[in-house]
Amino acid sequence: MILLLYFHKEEEFKWLLQEEVHAVLKQLQDILKEASQRFALPASGSAGALKQQNFALSTSGTDQVKGVLTLQGDALCQADVNLKIPRNNQLLHFAFREDKQWKLQQIQDARNHVNQAIYLLMNRDVNYQFKTGSEVLKLMDAVMLQLSRARNRLTTPATLTLPEIASSGLTKMFTPALPPDILVNFYINLNKLCLTVYQLHVLQPSTTKNFKPAGGSILHNPGAMFEFGNQRYEVSHVHKVECVIPWLNDALVFFTVSLQLCQQLKDKISVFSSYWNYRPY
């Protein structure tokens, strides 16, 4: 009776390896191709270039920063920003130079990881015969690693020091040029494209303040200090505004669903493997 039970389990396992695994791989490919299309870039010389999308910046706080960002794939091709300076009620306007675009590395990296996951899946086409459960587990682990990295690039912005922001090529993108007491930084956080504007105060050599340079952070607070170009600065005001990018939200949902499918297949394989570990023949 026990031997018959194990025989049935072995037949089920063969069916799982030969049929269900490929069905799941096909489902994963379809979902990830949809995700990849959200990041799609036009082919070289393609007439069907990606359309530009405009997004209005908003905040739940004050309206000291307003503007519109123009996104085309992984490139921020225009940023039109108005900044109201509270101390003198001055209105600053700055925008990208027409010959400049800012590549959003987080979107580039996420797309590359998705495409790597698709490549791994396509290497095991419908004619490929999986011989062992461990072979499937190894493939699922590799795919899940790429998907986790793709998701993490969108959910975990880089931590930067203020000197790194000050020396970024982003500061040279604008016309008119940014004043020396203004820093800006763009980053992706989940499904949002965020803009942070830092207003700076020059620390005089005679100041009695204890100078302590701030470390790396996603968002620096007022009072943060740093040194750049032989000059010491303190952050006086911080303005953070953002806009929701709907297709980034789609991509994050696709990542979550795909990771769940991978895990479910791993769990099925593991259940059968436990029989193999203890079978009496």
C-alpha cells in the first residue's frame, strides 16, 4: 500500500515537472513581458518613439514649490519648477536646458533586472525537460533574485551626502543656472517621482556653531551641514514634492504577483521532495 502511494506521488511529481512547471513559466513570462513593456524604450531609429508624459508636482504641505515634470521612458526630459523663497517672497523659476535629459538610474536598473528574469525563463522553453525538483528550485531562486532587485531599486532610493548632491550633474541641467544656495535631487520612491529642493545658508568662518558634516541620507533635514568647494553650508529649508507615475505602480504589482507565483511553485516542489527524502525504497 505504501509503495503504491509513493508510486502515485512519483507519477504526480513527473506530471508537475513536465506540465505544471512549464505552465507556470509561461504565466511568469507573460506577466513579466507586460512589466517590461511598462519600461519599454524605443528601438534605435524606431518611428514609434515613447510619448512624453507630463506630471504635476504636488505636496500635502505648503505650495512653495510647484512645477511640471516630463517623463519619457527612463529619462526626465523636462522639469519646469517654481520656487517661492519665504524670507523675501521672491519667486524663482528654473527649467531643464533643451539639450539636456536626466536619466533615472533606478528605472533603468529595474528594467534591466526584469529583462534578465525574462531571459532566465525563456532559456527553459516548452521542450525543455526538467529532471529534478532542485533544478526548478534553482531557476525560481534566480528569477526571484532578479525580481527582488528590480522591486528594491524602485522602493529603496539611494542615500546621498549633500556634497554628492552638490557635485551631481543635475545642478548643471537648468536654465537659468541654479543659485549657489539651492540644491535639487530627483529620485523614485515606489510609484512616485520625487523632487527635493534644499535651500542653503552659508556658514561664516566666525560662526560659533559646532560644524558636524551630515552623512548620507535619502532626505536631509534642516540643520544638516556640509562642506563643498571650501565653503561650509547649513540646510535652512527643505521642500519635497512628488508626482504619481501610474505605470510604476503597475510594474510593482507585476513584481509582487510574479514573486508569489515563484514561491507557490517552490512550495509545491518542496512538498514532493519531502516524500523523496523519506521514501522506504
